[in-house]
Amino acid sequence: MSKHISASDAKNNFGGLLDDVATLGRVDILKHGRLVAVVLSPQALAAAIGGAPPEAPGRWGERHMIAPERAAAARIVRPSMGFDED
């Protein structure tokens, strides 16, 4: 079972979104009536990929929610110097 919510509702009520994901397992986020994101609980993710839940020992999700190679790719290359940076 899944629930559909708007992107603005997801942003404005993030805690409620997390509660819904924990309860339902999946929440679809819509923007202008179009599916833009799907939020899954760890159990729903495990069922979708056919493996153990991410918190199982030896899995990349044991300590982090993002695979190490993706986390490294997402890091900021050059940190901001502050608000006055041109």
C-alpha cells in the first residue's frame, strides 16, 4: 500500500512523511500531478531489491543510508568560503 502526497506537503510536513513511510512502507511524492520521488522504508527497500534489510551486517546500509561510492560522488568539491563569496 502506498500514499500519494504533493511535494510541497512533503516539504512542509517532513516528520509526517517519515511517519507515513514507517507505517505504510512507501510514499509517492507528486509535483504538478507527476510522480517525482518515491520514499521507501528499509523493509520495503529490501523487499523491492530482494535482499536483506539495509541494516543487516555487511550491507552498505549498516551505518549509512547511501552507498559509499555514491556518497563520495556527491561530496562538495570546493566548500563555500562564506556568504560574501563572489
